[in-house]
Amino acid sequence: MLTRWGRGLRVFAAALAPACLVALPLLADSRTGARGLPTRLTDQEFWKLSAKLSEQDGHFRSDNLVSNELWLQYVIPDLQKTAGPGRVYLGVGPEQNFTYMVALKPAMAFLIDIRRGNLDLQLMYKALFELSATRAEFVSRLFSRE
């Protein structure tokens, strides 16, 4: 019989494994950067990848749509020493990934989460980022205020 920790680990591994398999060719030469990486995905490529990496929605005792990690920014200097810009970023979970992506400047980023609500939220942020030229414009669109 699995403990609660063991079941959680299995769920995490099941969610992460497909993403790793899809991203593995992109990460194969991570020491020299993301060579051969497209500069952009077409809408069709993006939705195909999103559908391939996503699982069916499930029931969770709680939603974790925002991070509860207070010290997430303190690892950034160590991350910048080991992961240079122009690589592929693979993140799990809520919005703290945006902080890491700004600091690491990856060529491409994948965010995965087993919760379907987080996928919807990340897609909304993606759309707002692409529509907005500045931070002020992003916040304006996010809160529907000038």
C-alpha cells in the first residue's frame, strides 16, 4: 500500500514524464545552448504540443493557482551560474516560473501542471504577454484598466 507521499510522487512523475520525453530532443545538448530550436512555434504546433503534454482534468483537494513559496527569488543567482540564457526552461506549477524565466532568458519555455486550472491561467498569461509591449500594458490588460 502506498503512502500519501508515494501516491503524490507517482502523480508528479506521471505528469512530468510525458513532458520530459517531448522536450528531451530539445535538451540533448544543454551545455551548448538550444541549437536547432525554432524561434517560434506556429499556433498549430503550440496546440499540438499543449494537447500532448496535458492530462485530463482531475479532482484535487485544493488548487494551487499561485505560488506559496516566499523565498523563490533567492535561488536565482545559483540558477544563473549554472543555466545560461538561450536554453530551454522546463517548469512545473504556478506563476513563480515567470520570475525564473525573466532571470534565465530561455530561448523557449515549457510550463506543465497536472491541474487544468493552471493550464488555463498560464494560457491567459501567455496571451497577455504576447499582446503587451510593456509591463504597464500587461497590468492594464490583466485588470482591464487603463
